[in-house]
Amino acid sequence: MLKNFLISAPDLNNKTILVTGGTGSFGTHFLKSIIEKYTPKKLIIFSRDELKQYEMAQLFPETKYPFIRYFIGDVRDYNRLEMAFRGVDYVIHAAALKHVTIAEYNPYECIHTNVIGAENVVRAALRNQVKKVLALSTDKAVSPINLYGASKLAAEKIFIAANNIRGLDPTLFSVVRYGNVVGSRGSVVPFFQKLISEGANSLPITDPNMTRFWITLSQGVDFVLSSLEMMTGGEIYIPKIPSMKMVDLAKCLAPNLDQHTIGIRLGEKLHEWMLTADESVQTIEENDRYIVMPMLTKSQKGIASKFLSKRFVYSSETNAEQINSEQLKEMMYA
């Protein structure tokens, strides 16, 4: 059975929620989840892709779901964000340029969206006194070796530091950080499935020892909702999720196909981390997650004793929770 991350959830009924990058894989699943569980005052889908907005509006029309609003806009455009955030209670910041190789080739675009966009979200949220902002990050932000990871690390720092500059404003900022999402656009799973359906004789593997963390879209949404409820400002929430070797993943999807090694691509790691040894000394462990607390919290009474007692690295290579073929299939069809 898949791990349930929805240990607690906020009451989003009669609240206004905005999702940046709302037409992406996460935003689409988030919308479905909200529709199933809540009746918000407004659910604003904010993104720059008019075609995806149109397609989503066909599936989830405002005539059937009168609380849904579709806003065309770009996180690079502060003025549009400031307008969109008016009256918003909660912001989930999912907008980003996410492809490692594309970011390496287009560094200015990556920085403008992932870093300057993060700053714009913070400024617009403070301007409109949004209650909570939760930003989505990635394991690639940990000890980054590519521009995408470095830009997401910078974004994490911007959101955490926003709690120190908000003054008397009520807005709280936190981050969730997790690994590869099974079945999301750009994931290796649909890429392998496409090759298999086209009759490929062999699947490409970058390195036979490569490992990755894996989480489902449903788990990601539930983790975000529970973190939104828990956050008090400045935390980084990291789910305890399984890892798998890429060769095992390929073998699970196509047990009768050969594999061929193509080599690690520019900016790609052999293994991913979600928590470094240096971060672990300010990290609290819960049953289903690690919580990196803000530095200022460590001196507060009753907190220091809860931090991990030893320097700990949360890596896809050494992760104790590894998944097999049956568990992967369960995650794919969840």
C-alpha cells in the first residue's frame, strides 16, 4: 500500500487558493484533488500557456465549477502577479523551468523564471498579505551541479528568507522538496513507455548504477496539503519516499527488452540527495517526513533536543526504502 502523506489537511472550504504553473502535471492533479475534497471560494489556475489553459477549461469548465478561475500570466511579470494575488489566502508556487538540459542551454531563461519569478511571488504575496505561500522544490536543489538545481536552491533561499523580511505582514513562506514524480510530463517513465509502444529493441540507460527518488502525483499533492497545514514559516518539508535503480525501472517496464548505456548527460547526477549532512543538524524527523527548520529556530526552547543526533545524508543511493517491480506498478497506476 502506498504511503499516505495526508496526515493533516487545511480547511480550504470558502478559501481562495492560487497555483502558479497551474496547468502542469502537479497543478492538474492538485485541481482534481481540491474539487474532490473541498468547495473553495476561488481556485485560481495561473500559467502562461493559453493552449493548456483552454484544454484544462474544457475538462473543468467554470460553468460546472464556478469557483475555478483561469488566469493567463507569467511569474516573471510582477505586475500581473500582484493583480492575481489580490484576495488570495494560499499560494502554491509550482511554476518553474524544470528540464535540466534545456536549462543548461538557456541559462538566462531559467534564472528569470526560477529565481526572479520566486522573488516576484514573494513580493506580490507580501503586497497582498497572502496567509501562506508554499513553494515546490526538487532534490536537484541539494548540492546542485546543474543550473536548474542551482536556480531551485536560490529559490528555496528566497522563500525561507522571506520570513525574515516580512516585518508585520502576516504572510508565511515554506518549501516542499521531493524527487522524481512517476508519470509527470518529462519523467523517464512516459519516455520509456513511448519507446516501448513504438517497438524499440532496447531502452537507453545513462548509467547502470544511477538511482532516483520516486513519488506519485497523488502523494505529492497530499504532501503539499499536509505541509500547508503544518507550516509555521521557514521550514523545508522532505517526504520519506522510496528509491529505485534506473536499470530496475527499465526492466520492470520492459522485462524482455535489452538495455544500452548512453552515458550521463550534461548536468546529471549519478544519485540524488534530498538532505545533506550539514542540513541534518537542523532537521527534525517525523514518521513520514524530515523537516529542515530555519536556523533561528534552533535556539528556541524545546527545539534543539528534537534535531537529528547525527550527521545524516538522505540519498537515493543509500536510501533504506527501495521499491520492487510490483510497488512501481502500484505507483504508476495510483
